[in-house]
Amino acid sequence: MTCRYKVQSIAHGAIRLEQLAPQYGAERRRLMVLKYRGMAFRGGYHDYLIRRGGLLVFPRLIASEREVEPRLERIASGIPQLDALLGGGLDRGSSTLIIGAPGTGKSSLAAVYACAAAQKGENAALFIFDESVKTFMTRGIGMGLDLQSHVSAGRLVIQQIDPAEMSPGEFIHRLRHEVDNRQASVIVIDSLNGYLNAMPEERFLVIQLHELLTYLGHAGVATILISAHQGLIGSQMTSPVDASYLADTAVLMRYYETRGEVRQAISVMKKRSGTHERSIRDFRLSADGVHVGPPLRHYRGILTGVPVETPPDEASR
Ligand SMILES: Nc1ncnc2c1ncn2[C@@H]1O[C@H](COP(=O)(O)OP(=O)(O)OP(=O)(O)O)[C@@H](O)[C@H]1O
Ligand SMILES: [Mg+2]
């Protein structure tokens, strides 16, 4: 942008306001402080809204500004087999990516951890991009999770995010509110696919996500990210966002076929902060909640989606 008269040089401060029109969705507004004499300012773009009463500016997140809180405990799900799989539970200050095909139970698993935190009297917040709050609640209640009472008590906040209407800056602002003002100990972003759609420029997603995870890590939050695979079964499944190297822990959920049934399996692929089980366990949802079975030692090739049963003598080796 060129300025016909070089007024910038005589003014003490200069702010540039921009309006962007994405191919789909509401317009996005952002501003940048170009200069401010004699004072340090936060550089880069900051999203803003024009609302009744004035402007609402969402300052760009800088993770290093947040002091590191040494919260080393774990958040256990209360399901012994699941906690064994994850080496005791989710570490505070770490991020966990749940990857899996649509319908494998990713959101339900995240809901279990949010409820476990709320059960202990802590706060949890879920930001859901893909489904409605009503669907989320109905499924959780159908699985016997006590979502409604935690929501009523204010320990659980479930916010639906419309990526077409909300800028990344506003989303980060809402998330920070939960962490800074409500001391949330569990934050769920369901899903990264939806978060990606909220980004005006997708190539910056990973760098923004890295900043966000660092900030949440400093705040001692156990962050759960959900990523949906494209494709239901087999080895051709891909993920539109590869955040597996950003997350500290990666949990894989897959469908596998056996005896004319489609079942789900769960395994932990990595955990930076310590040990975890290497086994693949059966995963099932029911009206009683989440069930994680014993290690599936009688199968070979579960991760291909079409395993073969192995004889008991081979399985015990
Ligand atoms: N009460 C219940 N009893 C048995 N199964 C259930 C119950 N509630 C949900 N399910 C199963 O869980 C699946 C949905 O789980 P969930 O929404 O957690 O999966 P997801 O991996 O998050 O899916 P998506 O990728 O579509 O968001 C349903 O397809 C259904 O098979
Ligand atoms: Mg889901």
C-alpha cells in the first residue's frame, strides 16, 4: 500500500487496517502497527472485529510471554486399560494428538478426559468445529458421561466454532480466556481439519499451531488435538494436516475387520515424556461409556485394517 503524502514520517504512530475477503465466509479484518515512536509494540498482524461499542482487537499470540508453570501431574481417564496404554494418563503441559478415521471414537475419547478433569473439580474446555454442541452432548450423555452436570456447574465449557465466521485471532482469544481466566487444565480442539478451514492461509497452520501448543504447554494444560483421516479403512488413509511431529503424544484409532464385523482398535504411537504400552487394544463405545479391551495378541496386521488371526501358540510368543 502506498501513501500519496508521506504523512507516516510526521506521525508518531501509524496503524494499517486491512479487510480481506476470503473465497467463502465472512470478511476478515486485521491490523498492523507500522510504527510507534519511543515504544516497543507487538509486531505482525492482529485480527480484529468491529462490534457495537468499538473495535475488538485480538493481539497475536506470543508463546514465550507466558510463564512456565511446573505442573507435572497426569490426568488419568479412570479407565484402567486406557491409562495403562498411555503410561498412566495425559501429562499436563503436553499435547496429545488423536488420529483416526471418521467415527472411530476420537471425540468420545476426548470427552472422557474432559469429564475426568471436571470430575476432579478442574476446568476443561472443548472447541468443536465439526459437529454441533447438541450432537456432542447427546452422544456423551448416551454413553453415560455426566456432561450436563459439569456444564451446569461451569467446569466444562463446550464451544462450537464456525470456521467461516471466526478468525483464527478470535479463536485464540476465546481459548486464552479459558486458560488465563478460568485456569482450564484440559483443552480439546476437535478437529484440526476444522481449524485448518479457519485459517486464511493454510500454510501457516503448522507454525501457528506450534505457537499455540507451546503457550498451552507453558500454562500446564493437557491439550488434546483431534485429526480425522480421510478414508475409512486400509493403508491409503491420509491426513490433511500432519501435526504428529508437533504433538508430544500420538494416539492412533483404526477400524479393523474380523469375523464379519468392523471393530475399532487403539494404540499409542509415541509419547515424548515417557513410557507407554506398545500393544494394540480393542476399543468400543457403548451406553456404559468407553471400553478398552485387552491387547489384541491373536491378530497380525491390525494396522492394515484387515488382520489375520494368529494361532494361540504363535500369539503367546
Ligand atoms: N451410546 C453409544 N453406544 C454405542 N456406540 C456409540 C454410542 N454413541 C456413539 N457410538 C458410536 O461412536 C461413533 C461416533 O463416535 P465419535 O463421534 O466419538 O467418533 P469420531 O471419531 O469423533 O467421529 P468423527 O470423525 O465423525 O468426528 C458412532 O459412529 C457410533 O458408532
Ligand atoms: Mg468427532
